[in-house]
Amino acid sequence: MQPFLHRPVLTLGAAVALSFDYTAPKVVDATVSESGVTDGHAYRVLKVPAGSGFSVGDREVTWLGETSPATGRPYWSGVNGMQYTQIHDPAAKRTWRGSNPLFDDVASMTDLGDRKLRIDYSTGAAPGDRGLVYQMRQTTRDTPSALFWESKDVTVEGLKARYLHGFGFVGQLSENVTIKGNEFRTDPASGRTTAGFADFVQMSGVKGQVNITDNVFDGAHDDAINIHGTYLEVTGRPAPNALSLEYMHDETAGFPQFHPGDTVEIVDKRTMLPVPGVTARAVSVDGPSGQDHDKSLTSMVVTLDQPVPDSVTARDFVVENTTYTPSVEISGNTVRDIPTRGVLVTTRKPVVIEDNVFDGMSMAGVLISSDAYQWYESGPVTDVLIRRNTFQRPASPVIFVEPTNQTVVPAHPVHRDIRVEENTFRTGDVRLLDAKSVGGITFTSNKVARLDRNTAFAAEAENVCPAPGSTTSVRTVTTASPYSTSLFSYRGSSGAVISGNAFDNGLNLRADLDATDPDQVAGDEVVNGADHVLPLLPATGYTSSNEAVAAVDPTGGVTAGSAGTAVITPVTHSQLGDTTGVPAELTVGADPASPACAKALGPDTDALSVTRDLSVRRSVLPGRPG
């Protein structure tokens, strides 16, 4: 009998409308409110939110936490950029990890009052980061914000969490966790932009069902959602049916990884594949209990109900508790201002990720790993559906399958059955899917649009101020280039299908193959191992906002009518439908001597020559279908 089954049910939120914030978060969000050069020396003025105290010394600033009423000293302090920085751009609504230039080449510092700090530099180059927010902190995750430990049927609903310190909402050795309809973001009135010291949600060793639905995740310092198990490394063989095991990551310790009766899977670190024929259960566990400190917090001995094969050797294998692997639903969430991944998930039970919006991720929107070399986050996937999500302004790759197997065995993939269906991608020049060691991965019925699709081409007018009754012409010019990045990459994978998708103009429908048989990538939309760039401007037509003022024909010929203004818009076709470009404005009857009436095209250019030129250029674009 497992102890958590008798724990009370916990429900937070909807009934009590709970909201909380920190007076003095252990993250300093410093905004560059002013910058420039004075007397040949660069300077910045930093604005810090209320609650972020500081004192200025000899060319350095000491950040101060809230003052303890017992000791009269701050609970914490840190100097300059502390140990970690990420940068937030409020205008672009993006957040990323990066270097901190605020405290390089400092000549002097001045406390200006009103929570403003001026930094003068010995260098003369004007800073180019006005308006950016430098989010600075130390790196010790000293506590979870909420811990669901040996609990069952936990629901967090209707909560407004303005700041999560340490390690977000953590679930360990629990069953059935629902996180629904919450806001994980700062109060805009606080002047802060950091809402999470690390991940927002970390489910590490949970069974049953994990449902994360209809939440807002905005402003973490790590992943929005992270769901996985934990691998322990084999360190010894104390008995034929026993294994000595160790937590390998220095931030993982202190809790039991198995209960008697739990199923144990032994995995080869090199291939990330289970040892064949071994389905063992734990009989007894000698290790940390989660409630004591009188024994090692990082090592344990697990006795199994059967002998362990002699091939299982120390430091070459890891084990996972497969009893504590959940089914997962992640739906209806909005995820933004995340410097890493939107979702990291590795569990062998069914996973559905649908109807979410991922905006401006700095790493993959969805990452599927299984890691026995760094974080030791465990689990192959066997049934993943990624459906009807919107990936807006994503990083490359958008969907990343990256187990840590050092030896790839194409006939025996780590992961299986991943379906990417009916999603919308609004992207720059990025890869959509990078899949390593997957058996059965489909990419079907998705829509892929360029972020610059409405600014990649523009209309130019021969005469922007034609006289009534005269004729002139417009032509279309490209203002962007085709994308060069291949949309797909398969490494040691099989059973890949790409079909029924709609791709925007100027995308490279190429699939890169590494240790992958070309016959295992099905679909006539892409070319394996060679560029296949769709034309950026396959054909052009035009529309007029006012035919009575300026009528336009399909080749760009314009007949000026009555005096007034008309907008001529270029239109091209793509697999996503008609796309409009940047228009040209014509003013009929205006004074031709005015500066606004300068000709956009040369005097010898006519609509016929422009049309012929575009036709020739289209015929030689790379990857044009025959």
C-alpha cells in the first residue's frame, strides 16, 4: 500500500480566487530607461522596480533583498549581474538568455534616487539597448514554489501567481495533477517582467493523468511546462537481484525513486534502449525517504524480484520507475516570453498537446528528449499528438526530438508514434521538425506561413501622380529573399510521412537525412537531401481600392480616372491562398511638380517589360516545379 493514497485532496483557486505576489523577488528586473554618451563616455540609467533594493559602492552595485525584522539585515544580497542574466524586450515581446554588458568597463555609479541607478563607462560607444530589461539573479533553486509530494487528485485552478521563486510548481511521486485556468505572469503595475525563477510547472515522477489546460505562462526563466521521469545511474551490483543507484544531477536528491511494487526499466545509456526481456519490480528500497537526512540523499539500493543480467554494468546503464509515468493533456494554454522551451515532455503514456499558442520561444516550442547524460530526465514517448497549435515567431527547430543516445540504431528507435497535425506555423527562416531516433513520425495537414509574407514584395508605380485620363504602370519588386533552411531533418528515424500541408512561398521544402533511409520519408511535398525552394513571387496580379480613380489591369497597366487617391495592391498566390504585398498609393490630378509626385520607375520602363522581366526571373528560381 503506497502512502500517498491516503493523503487529502488539495484544490486551490476557483472557489477562493487566490492571488499572490512577492514584495522583494530574488530576481532584479533592471530596465535601461536612458542611455547615451556624455563628454565622450557612454552611460546608462537603470530603473528598478519597487522591492528591489540596492546600494552603490566603488563602481559596483549590491542588490538587497527584504530586510529581516529579526536581524535587521537583508535576507539575500548579490553584486552587479549576479550569476545569471536573461534579456527581455518589451517592445518585441521576446525573452532570451544572453550576456550582461551592464557592468563592463564601469567608470562610476550613482544612485539617482527614485529607484534609478546611473552607470558611467570608460568606453565611448553609445549603448544600443535602451528599453531592454536585464533580468538578473543567483542560480540556487532553494525551494519549490509549490510541492505536490505523495499526493493524489491535486487541482490548482483560478490562481494568479505573480512570481514563483525557486522551482515553480513541482510534482513528485503523486497521482493525477490538474493545473487549469491560472495566470503565471507578473502584475503589470509592479514594473517587473519575471514571473518565474525557473520552470513554471515541473512534473517529475507523477502517474495517472497530468492535465495542464487554459493557463497563461508568461515570463519564466526556464521551460513553461516540463514533464518527465528521472533516470538513476547504475553504480554497482551488491547482489544478483539488486542494483546500487545514484542521482546524477547535482540538483536532484533526497527523495525515494521507487516504492516496493513499482516497475523498474533498465536502459543502456549508449542506445537509450531498454535491456531486452527484463520486466522487474522493486521488492525493497534502501535510500532517502524524503523525510530524513541520516543517510545518503543521492544514492540507494533497490532489490528486484528477479536477477539482473550480467550485461548491466556500472556507469553504463540507468533505470527508470515506469509506474510513475503519466498520461498528459496540455491544451488551450498561451505560452510567451520564455527563454527556453514551451513544453518538454517525455513519458511513455499518451500525450496530447493541442490548441495552444506558443509565441516567441527562444528554443523549441516542443522538445521531446530522454536524457541519460546531463539532466537525467527519463522516458521514451510512444504516443504523442501535437495538434491545432499555433507556433508564432518560433525558434529553430520548432519541434525537436532529441534523445541523448550516443549510438543510433535506426531499426530500434528510442521514440515512437509522434503525429504533428493541423498546426499553424508563422515563422522566420527556421526548421519545423528535427527528429532523431523516431519510429513513426507524421507531419500532416499543417499550415506554414512566412512572418514577412505581406511585406516580402511591394508595388512600385511608374508615376504616383498621373493626370486624369492618362495611363501609367505599376510593377512588383521583392523586398525579401527565399528562406534557405531545410524545413525537416531526420536522424536515424523511420516511418516519416509529410503530406497534405500548405506551405507559403519562398520556403525550402527540403528534408535532410542522416542515418535515415530515403524510402522511410514518404510524401511528394519535399525533396530528400536537396533544396526545393518554392518561388517567392510565382505570379502577380493587382487590385485597386478605387477603380474610378485608378483602374489597374492584371499586368499592372493603370488608367487614371477622376481626381483622388487610390491604393494599388500587389497580389500573388500561394498554397495558403492569395497573399497581398505592400501597396503603392497613386494620387490622380495632383501637382506633378510636388516632391510627392516623383516617379518611382525609370522613364523607359513600361508595364510589358516589367511583366516579361518577372516571367523570366520566375522561370529560373531554384526548386520551381516543372
